[in-house]
Amino acid sequence: MGKRKPKRTSLSDQLRVIIEKHEKSRYQISKETGIDASQMSRFIHGTGRLTTDTLDKIGECLNLRFKVTK
């Protein structure tokens, strides 16, 4: 039998984990980015989506960068 490839985690799911574990609270992130707290909450709970502009704001606020691995 061949090896199974591990299931990849979506970028949205990874961002949810980062936001939840970050030293800044969701409230702080909302205030610093201008993103509505209810919009942030819907995203965290998987019932809402974020625009690319909103994702960019969160990335800047949390100083996130992509790291490509092989």
C-alpha cells in the first residue's frame, strides 16, 4: 500500500488558528484594521468570508508572511 498524503489545511482554517492563538485579541485586531467585530466573529466561526482587502489588513496587522515549503 502506498503512503497517504496528509490532508492539507486550507488557508482560511490556518488563519483562524493564527487569529485565535495570537497575542492580539480579535477585538484588538478589529479595532486596528477597521474590520467589524461581527464580521470577524462570523469568519472565526466559519459562517462568513473575508474579502482579499480584509485578509490583507489582517495580514499586515499580525505581520504575517507566507513561507513556501516543499
